[in-house]
Amino acid sequence: MIRGALRNGFTHILRNRLVSLLSLSVIAFALLIFGVFDFVNHQIDSYINNFSKNVEAIFYLKDQANFKEIQQLADRLKGNALVKEITFISQDQALRDFNNQYPDLKYILAEFEQSPFPASLQVIFHPVQPENHEKITSLINDVLSLSIVESKQINLEWAEKLTAVNRFINAVGWFLSTILIVISIFIIFNTIKINIVYRKDEIILFRLIGASDAYIRIPFIIEGAIMGFLGSIMACFLLFLLFKVFPMTASIIFDAVKNMIDLTRIAPTLYLKMIILGTLIGLFSSLLSLRRFLKN
């Protein structure tokens, strides 16, 4: 029975090629959008988690800070169990680092008689769990309250901003995916409806000879599942193709995000998630259509 239902399902899909192609395309596009946003969201989440575990802070020092005061602060930080490493960067060293990192901008600083950059203490903390962030924040605020410290820069602030951006990206992804999935359900719903109408005489004949309700319904249910499954396979292929072509055709963007997002590898679980979602869309659509148009 299942084998016959599968055969009939493929036959009906091929019979209505245009409608079936439209259905498969919309499903594929909906799942592709879902896959892209899910992939990006997962990658950024992983990056933020790793980023947050490796907390670094830079304390910029006032020009009037003397060596003794700086050394006392450094010793105090070294004695803290949260601190892994401390590096003192003098004003001249900061200037050299800038020139090495941005050689094309040397002319901007040529008019300065001395380095315009403040001296600083760069602090690297031991990898921490989220529950220890409050202790690090407290330590940073204590250091910032000292008279020799002008300001600070901490990567946790960047992680918080990145988290907010990721939430926005995730919300946009779910919004677009939901709209397209609803459209996919509507299209499959109407495709099954067309097939029910097309096979109306056949359905009446089956009922006259005593065929069970399940026997009549299962082919339509399988047809919807097949459409959802094939659409998800198309989406997986397009997603694979997208991330194979994208790094080559958008090298500038790729360079900007390659440290944050690994575009060279897609987790197999994402493909599995897309296939399951696509099949469920097909099943739900066909069941909805049968309930509406195939009365007992």
C-alpha cells in the first residue's frame, strides 16, 4: 500500500508539473531563508560564547601617571586570580603599533611631536564562565575608579552589541521564514485540493467498493510529504551551493566576517533540520487540505 501510494504521489506531482514546480520552489526558498538565518545565528552565537569566555580589557592611563603608580596597579592586577596576563604599552609603543598596523596612515601622525596615544595596561583574563562576568565587571569598575586611569575598552561590550545584532538578525530570519512557510503551506494546500478535485470520480468509486478512509487519504498525505521532502532537498542543495559560491564571489565581505562565521562548513544537523521541517510542512498542508476538501 505504501509503495503504491509513493508511486501515485510521484505520478500526481509529475502530472501537474507547473503547480508542483511552483510549490517546490516556494518550499525550497522558504527553507533556504530559514537555513541561512539559522546558520548565521548559530555561528554568531558560538562566536559570542567563545568571545565571552576570553575576556580582555585595556585600561588607558592618564599622562600624569608615574611609573610607580602604574607598577602598583599592575602588581594588584597580577595578584588577582581572574587575571591571566598583563602587558604595559607605553605611548611610544602604541605609536609604533599603530604605524605597523596602519602604514598608510603614518602621514596623519607626522605633524605630532610626540605620540598622541595614551599609555595603557592590556589585561587578559582567564577563560571564564558567564556566572563569573560579574566578578570581572566589578574588578574593571574598581580599576576604572583609580585616579591614574582615564578610560577602558573591554571586549565584553562588543559581545553585548553583537548579541543585540544577532537577536535582530534572528528575529528578521524567523519573520521572513514564517511568512514563506505560510505561503508554502497555502500552495501545497491548494495543490492537494486540485488533486482531490481531479480524482473525485476515483475517490467516489473507492468508497462504493468499500475502501477505508485511510486507504483514500494516505496517498494524498504521502504526496504532500513528498513535496515537502523534495523542496527541502532543493533547499539543502541551494544552501550548499550558496556557501560554496559566496566566499569566491564576495571576497571582501568574506574577509570581514570570516573570523566570526565559518562559511566553509555547514553542520549536517542543519540539513537534517531543514529536511524534517520541509517534510512536516508537506504533511501538515496535506492534512489540512484533506480535512477541508475530503469529507467522510
